[in-house]
Amino acid sequence: MNSPEPTSAPAGAGWESVPCPVCGAREAAPVLDLPHPDAPGGLSRVVQCAGCGLRRLEPRPTMAVIGKYYGGGYNAFIGRTRGAAKQARWDFLRDSGAGAPGRGAGARLLRPFTRPFADWAFDITIPLDGGKPPRVIEIGCGYGDLLMYLKSRGCEVQGVDMDPGAAAVGAQHGVPIHVGHVTDLKLPAGSFDRAVMCHSLEHVPDPREQLAELARLLRPGGVLHIAVPNGKSAGLRLEGRAWLHLSHPLHLWFFDSLTLKRLAGECGFVPRLTYTTSRHHQLGKVRERARLRGWPAALRETARLLAAHAGDPDSGDVLRLQAVRLG
């Protein structure tokens, strides 16, 4: 995301420094300088916690001002832009990954071939082959793209997001989206079977608070699904400021598998699965690199990223976690 134009407020107003949400330490080593006209002295940084290694934005916008950096075109808020044919293909892939019943004999026969691609394409997949459709809550759901799909397959869904416009789009599709914080809902404990934070944990000011509330809302044995930018990705290391998952200054935390599992464990979950994925070679990402640095540099960078990820499977851009709620 491009940095916004300077505002009329004094530089540094509305920006803050906070301790690590995992271990509480304030000491941190600089990793990457990120100029920004509104930051104190015109500069913020990705820093690495001296206590646990979590990478975070330092300083960061406060919740009072961060909304202005999203802009009206933020992709999670604007609603579906796929045509009917593309949406049908999208839903077919989701069915393949989820094992959705009743999709036809042809679709079921193709699943051994399409499911691996679906697992790669979607950062979060909710299984639908376990009998009764699960009750699902998603925090930071935007306009509710995943929840729309799940609702169409019989799931009871609830979304939470901070953007009223996104919630209005979800409402047009029959998806309930609460505008505000999940704690405002005051739902009974054990209300859901699955909880989702798909590229939203990195946006929240207090990830520990969010995960603790999701642990309360999930039934014992319920599953938490998280996808976040990987703080130990080859992209961050090799691309620096051009890394597409920086989304400066909206992304506040850059978890790796150790820090994410530690935080989830301390909030009442047993981490069951973590792994990273990369889409370095996707044409859209290569084009974006070419826009920033030209085609020759973009192709060289893509080759370097692919080689780095091949040598280290934990260096993918996106970190995925599944964790089970303790009974």
C-alpha cells in the first residue's frame, strides 16, 4: 500500500509505541526502516522483540487515527468484484478444499486433483465434510467473502469488522457483521465450532485480547484458523520495503511460527498445524514488482524468492495456523 500524503496534523501525532504482546518486552532491534510523513521524525520501523523475536511496527498509528490509512478502496471492504463465471469457479475450488457435500458426482471425482490447488489458493479453508455444518465466527471479515460462501453451504455465521461500509455489503448478502469489537457482542461461551482470523490478526491493536475472546467463544475442541504475513519470510528479508505484505502502516505485527504458537497456547489453544505458503510467481505479484522496479529486476527478484522458499519451507509469505480449543 502506498503511503498517504502528509496530513495537517503535526508529524508524530496519533502514533504510539507499545510493548510486545507476546512477552511484554519493550526492547527491540531495528529490522527495516519505513519512512512515513505522519510518523515521529518521518520514520517508523519494523523491529524485532529482544525477548521473543516477534517483529512489530514501531511506532504505529493509534486506533484513533489508523482508519484514515485504509482509504475507500481497501480491497477487504469494497465487496465482490468477480463476475458470475469466475465466482462459480471460485466456489467450486472452495468446495474442493472444504469437501462440501452434495456438489455432484463429477465434482467429487475431481477433488483429488483440485483439492491441492484449493489448499494453495485459499489461506483459510473450513472443512464441511464432518456432518452438521459448523457455526463460524470471523474477526476482521471485511465484507464477508468467506462467510458468504459458508452461509451458502448451510453454516451459521457471524462476522466482526470495524468498517460500517463493509458490514453493509455483507448485509446485502444476508451475512450478519457486527461493527466494532468482538467483545461488544457479549455472546455466550462455546457459541462457535470454528473461528477465523484471515489476515486480520496483524491489524488488531491487542492480539492477545482477541485470541483470548475467541478461546472463550469456541466450544471445547473447536478450531481456530489464522493466516498472517510471515515475519520470517524470504520476501521481507529480500524485498525490504517493496514486500507486498508490509501494507505500511496498517500491519502492526509480523508473527513467525514460534511467536504465533506461543501466543495461541497462552490464550487457551493447542497449536495443531503451522506452515507457510508463497505465491511469489503469481502474475499479479510479478507485475507489481515490475511496476515498482521494472521487469528485469522483477524477474530476477522472483527467481531469488522462489529459490529462497525452495531452500526453506518456513520462509513463505503467509503463515497459517490451526489450533484446537482446550476442553
